[in-house]
Amino acid sequence: MLRLCVLLALHAGLRKGEILKLRRCHVDFEQEWLAIIDAKTVDGTNGYKKISKVLSHSCHK
């Protein structure tokens, strides 16, 4: 679990709060996107991040 949190921080640039709020339903493996809930965006909307190949492979384990 810790390894996955570190990978999310490094490869997706997520903050601790964003990682802790992340659920499997927020991940789209087919389109390779993460939905970031309560992301700190300029307009206050939820953010989306592209999943790297390393992160995608680690999440599927």
C-alpha cells in the first residue's frame, strides 16, 4: 500500500490528501485516467490525470 501511495505521488503528482481520497472507482484503466476528487484546481473543479504505464501496471496487481 505504501509503495502505491509513493508511486501516485511521484508519477501522478498527487498530494497526500488527494491520495487518501482516491478510490478504485476514480480510476479508468481503459482510458488511463485518474479522477482527482477535491483537487486544487484554478476553477475549483475536480481534476484528471493521465496514468503512466508504471502506475497502471502497479495498480493492476
